Amino acid sequence: MNPTDAVAAVTAQLARPTAVTAPGLGAGLSGEALALGVLAGEDPALRRAAHERLAAAVRAPGAMRGGGLYSGAAAVALAARTMARAPGEYRGLLDALVPRVGESAVGRAAALRADLAAGAGLRAHTFDTVSGASGLGRLLLDLEPYGASLAAVLTALVDLAAPTGGARPRWWTAGGPGLPEAEGHVNLGLAHGIPGPLALLSLAWSRGVRVPGQEEAIEALALWLTTHRLPAGGWPMTVRLDGPDAEATTRAAWCYGTPGVARALHLAGAALDREDWRTTAVTDLAATLADPATWHLSGPGLCHGPAGLLRITHRMADGSAALAAHLPALATATTRALTDALTAPEPATLLEGTTGAALALHAHTNPGTDSGDWDAFLLLR
């Protein structure tokens, strides 16, 4: 199956009646609505299907409740923002949702401050991309960039990056992947670790949305990442604070591994005009792409499949011939994984399944028509 046919197959699958009832983004109605809205192009039937899916998400139990970016009100709001093509489209819905998103974001920021004050390690859901302040802040950066809720998030993330005077940074986490609760570590996944705050602080800075100490926070987080690279380049999933560092990356994906970290560092370099950070990010991503044996991916999707690698590389390839050279092979790998998943068949979900893979391939094969903003929920832009 070629990329165009694979994307068409997923689009047709999405357009059929769905059995999904949850309103969420990663595997729910909001994710289906977002994907249909992007893949629809100018097809009126598909655009109606996208609207109907969004309406179903609004009616779903829990759609108006708070939570992280991938659930409840934030998920519905992100889908509506992405689908809107004209000024004022979905304005009434977004006006109703923004205060709820803001309340959730302020709550996450307060929980993060409480964790920092307790000094016993952070809980990922207070600060990360999927459930925490960084993901909610990214949505507010589009919906209410100069509001008090986003300022509260950015200020809390600045506090997270403050120096401690010791070897242990404030952003350490208790427990973690393969680690007992008592052994602290720094989580390096863009999904659940410190690259999420770095990405949000950098994106906000580049847009002129700033709070006191933000520049210093970006510098502190970026410096920590550049000084904790593996000897051969790239980053592990975690860096342990008690005992030896983690082994080399167990996967090279968006959620964990060098690609996600590289994108966050690249955004920081763009924000503060640090060519050295951008060069490190590009060099380490290129080295990772050159050795598929180290990828250890599963499924076709954006989270831990080749689609995530394809989308990150697209984001960083502008001006880099070394990265651009890998795009055809990444598209082939994503098409192969998507074809296998459609044969299985695997669920048409946005984060881990076939829907996200279709979006990445659609962007690759239609660069002139790519909306360019659907991947905000990954903190890639």
C-alpha cells in the first residue's frame, strides 16, 4: 500500500459510524474529530463528519470536566481550535470551554507548587504534556495567550527550573519506568518529563508571552539536557539520581528518547537564538535516525511508532539537509507500519494508533496543504 492509499483507508475508516463514546483526545471522540477535520481537506462530506464527531464529543459524559490536555474540556477545546477554519468558527463552544481549561491549568500549577514545596519529588501529572501544566499551557497559548491562567502555568514552570544549590534539580521525580519509588530520577520523556516544560516555555517565549525568570528557566533546563547526554550522543529515558544513569534509550520516539528531547532543545534554541542547542538537537536526531536498530518502536503511531519520528523530523528538517534526507525512509517505515496495522486491524486512535500515523503521512505527502498546527498536542510547535 502506498502512503496516499494508506491515508485514504484510515480516512474512510474514521468517516464510518464510531463505537467510541469517550470524549478524550488520544483514543476518543475529540481525537477522531480533530483527525477528520485535518484529513477532510475541502471535502464537504468529511467536514460534516468531523463536525458531527465533535458534537458527539461535546455530548459525551465528562466532556465539560477538567483534566489534562488529553481529557475532558481541554481535549474538546483543542479539537475545536484545530478544526476551526474561519474567524469565529466554534467561538461559542470555545468561550464555554476556555474557563474550564484555565481552571484545570491553575489547579495543575498549584499542585506543582505543592510538590516543589514538599521536596519529595514531582508527580508527572502536575507538570507534563499529557496530563499536566505543560500540555494545558500549550492549549492556552493558542486560546488565551495573555490570560492569568497561562501566566500561572509559566510562573510555576519557572519555579520548577530554579537552582537548588545542590546536585539534585527541583524537577526530579520519585520512582519511574523500571525504578523503585525510593530512587529519584529525572524523566526525559517529552510525554511525561522535563522536555515538556522546556518546550512550552520556549514556545511561549518565541511568541512574546513571557513572565519573570522565563529566560533563565529555559537556559537552566536546556543546559541540564545538554550536560546529561549519553557519551555517544542522544538521551536516555531517565537519568537516575541515586545509582548509575539509565542505560541507552530504550526507544527512539516522541514519548521517550532522543527525538522528543531533541525537539524540545531545538525549540529552546529557536527561542533564545542559541545555535549550539539547535546544532546539538539536529546532530543527535540525525544520528538516531541513521541507526534504526536502536529505535525499538511499536505500532504505527505518533507516541511510540514511526509516525512520531516522521513528524518530529519534518518539524526540524527545515534548513537541515541531514534530516531532510531521512524523510523518504521515515515515510516508508510509517506506511509499512500503518499498512500492517490496517491489516490487523488496530484501532483508529490519534496518539498510538492508525489515525496519528495517517496525519503524519498526510502532512508528508501534502506539504502545501498541511494545516501545520494539528501537532500542538505533542508540543512539537
